[in-house]
Amino acid sequence: MAAGYTRQSKAKADKSEASPQTQDDATERKARERGCSFKGHYRDIGVSGYDPNAKRKAFERLLDDCRAGLVHEIIVFNVTRFSRREPRDAIPVVLELFDLGVTITSVSEGSFAPGPDNTMELIMLIMRLDAAYQDSQNKSQAIAGTKQKAKEFGGWTGGALPYGMESYAESVTREINGKPVTVTIRRLRPASVREDGTDQAGEVVKMFDRIFEFKDKPWTGKKNAHPASVGAIVAWLNSRKVLTQKGGPWRERTVKRLLTDPRLAGMAAEPVYSRDKGGNQTRNVTGYRILRDENEEPLVIGEALIPQRRFFEAQEWLAGRGRGNRGGTPSKYLLTAMERFYCECGRPKTGSGDVYKCSRPAGVSEEGTHEGGSTIQRADVDYYVASRIMAVITNADADDPETLDILTEATVRLARRNESPEIRSERAALLGERSDIVRSIEQLYSDLRMGIYDGQIGRQQFLADKSSLETRLRAVDARIVVVGDSDLPPLPIEEWTDSEDGNPLGPNSWWARADIEDRRMLVELFVDRITVAKAKERGGTDRTCRVEDRVTVVMASSSADADEGHEAA
């Protein structure tokens, strides 16, 4: 009984020699030629022959069937389908199969049969495995060398082209070791308009234009339909009948992957893939890692479709608001829609008439959190939060470190509200770049846990990569500080505390005269977080349940652990 084994690193749609269908046809035909009954095909598609950690489930089933005596001959297209790893890694399996009396047949190289005098058969098979390994190594080194040279010369090293970009050949001459070296590399540039009028590059520019047109504007509709969100861009593209690279409709994952691709900004990048529960790398791209030179500058691989500064500023938006799940909605309530107002269970508080309530849907229960709903009188909370703010403002002259820290942070926030679009753009770009570096550091540690940096050399490479990323992070953080050190305007303390009777919250005070947007501005300047606990009595109507017993206010702070300090209850 013979069985065919087919392995292919990537499923190919063409009829090339190594395609799965070609392998299947050849192994089944070989079984008939040898007069064997054919049990069927065992196929591992999308599985590398190099990776020792790759899960070859079909191959394991085949070995189990050989051990059970159900298969007596394994037929492969060539021995590279059996394994591309070093012979010493494959020999134990070969010896076991020979001990089981299983013949290994290659359509291309012939049969290797076990038996009492199988020494030569075994030697021949090992030689073929070694030749396959050496051939693969040579090809791999040649390809890697070519890609490395292209990378050094600022070239695109291949892969799927980003939507909106095209590649072109360019000869580049550089001096290496005192000698001129000319290499033909491929670079990227914005794609030309096609004969049918399709303008992919133009569509990408429109996507970014849409983000910048709407991202800072108030939005009165549903949050998940914010015009600058990924979901809204998907709907906008599909409503205009714009097709993807493959000619289909757009999906959120596709748009998010496109908008975060650094190659659109002319920068070299490699994809970061997710891993399954077994730790194996999948084909799902979760992000990109920008490749940089020895000076930590991004490697340039061609013309930018989107300017780098604009690209990085967009990343800051996408990282936090890709699905339109943050603010942006003008509110008639003082405290909602600013990512500062939460229930004790962690869900945002929302406004509903005269009360604030937990946004958890009715009927939903979560272990370890309050039962039922959680509401509180809106006027009581508004007044309490305002009194906490005014307590800080009216004590601006006090020599208290905590008060000074709050006032300093409020001053910085006010400066950022009033700064020029150029400075705001630079800060957003820096924050976007910082997010990219942090993601790279997180991926680095993930790779370390997966064993990618095992061994002495791997450890050295890990430390070098870690040092490089941390150096970049410090440089970006330093630049963010510089950008943030613009002239700080004085806080208009006298204006905010102005009142006829000395009460900053009285009927004739600035607070009473201010509209909702000015009041919300003060909350944004002076408050980091407000948390409301559920009332002890049902309905929260017991007047002995004071608002200060239920509401915790975390005041603004420049420290990293702001939510642990400056609490007022």
C-alpha cells in the first residue's frame, strides 16, 4: 500500500513543477507504475520544510499510519518534499521508516528500499537529502545576499506591492571597499493611472485626506461612524465602488493594514505576523516594523505617496481611534465623551436626562462588578467635580507640591490647545513614531519568548536590537519634550475665579456664565479621571449617600502614575 506525500510552503495557483496539484498527480501516477495500491494523498500546504518548529500534521498522520502497518511505501515528488533541513535532522525519521520496512520513493530520484543489505540505499538517500539541503542553502544565501545588497542600496526587496504603489528598476553605483559596485535594484513610487482610469494612488491620498479633514472636527453622529474612522472609510470606499487590489470590496482589516503600511511614505518595512495558539506564525499581518540604517533613520526605498510627517500623524489617530471609538462628539453633558468619566466597573458613564449612568447594557452581568445599573444625579457630580477644580485654582499661590504639579500640567495642556497647527502636527508625528518604536520593542520581547533569539549569537543580536530600539525611543522622547517646551501661556486664574460674592461657583461667577464647551475645557485641563461607585441603597435616592462618598477624582498630573496620585474623595 503506497501513499503520496505533498508539501508546499505556499499554495500556488499556477501549474509550476512544485505546485501541490502537480505533486499529487505525479505521486499517484508513480504508485500505479510501481503496481501499488494507492491509499491517498497526505498534504501539508503552507508548511515550511526548513522550520524545525513547523507543525506538519499530515506528515505525522502518515508516520502513524506507517507504524500501524497501513502504509508500506511513501512516494514524494522529490526528496526536498520530505525535508529541506540538515540530513542529521531527517535521518532519525528515515531510519525508523526503514526499520518499519517502508520504502521511500521519489518521482525524480528513484526508490530507496529497506532490507538486510540496505546500507547503500540508505547512503544514497542521505546523499540526496544532503544535496537538497545544500542546494536550498545556496539558493537561500544567494537570495538573502541579493536582498541585503538591495536593502543597502535603498531598494525594495520584494513581496506584495502596497495598494497605490508600483515598482521600477534603477541602477545604483556605490563605492564598497574602495571599488565602485553597480547593482540594479527595484524601488517604489506612486502607481500611475491605469488605462481604464483606475487611480489607486489617488484613492490612497483621498483616504488620508479624509482622515485629516475630519479627525479633529466635532461629530454629532454615532461614534463608530466617525468619518475619519477605519469603518467609515471602508463604507465610503465601497459606496463609491472602489475595488481592492484583488478586485473585491474593502474590509476593515484591509484598510487598516494599508493605512499603516510605512512603504506608502517611502520607508522600508517588514510585516509583523500574528501567531496561533501553538506559537506558529500565521499569515495575518498585525502591523509593520520600519527598517532603519545605522543612524536609526528610516531606510528609503523610493518616492513617498504620503509625506512621512503626515503618515506618522495619521498613525497617532489610527492607533487610538481607528474604529471611531473615542471622543469627537460634542456633548450637552459636562463630563461625558472625554475619556475621563467611568463607572467603578470600568465602563464609561453616559448622560441620560438628569442622571449619569453606567453604559453597560441592561441585562448584562459581569463577574466581580456591580449588579444591575448604576446611576447618579448629574447636577451633584458636575458641582462636585467643579468644586475640586476650583479648589486647585483658588489655591494657585499655595506652596504645595501637588497643587503646583496640577497647575503645571494644566498649563501645558492649555498651551497644546492653543499651539500652531505645525507644532501640533510635529507632536502627533512624533507620537506616531513613538508608537511604532514601542510596538517594535514589544515584538522583540515576543520573539525572545518564542525562542527566536536562542543561543549565544541570538542573545547578542537581541541585546543589540534592544539597545538600538531603546536609543531611538530616548531620542524621540527627548524631541517630544523639546516640542512640548514652547512658550507656556499663563493660566487665566483671575478670569476663572471671577465672581461678585467670592464664590467661584456662585450664580454670578465665570462658571455660571460659561457655556458647556468652556466648562468642558476646564475639566480637560485639570482632571485625568473620574470614577463613580454604585450607590449602597437601591436607586441611589438615599440623601445620606453623599456624592463625595461615591465619586473619586484624579486630578491632572505630569507623572506617569497619575491615576495613583492626587485623589480626592
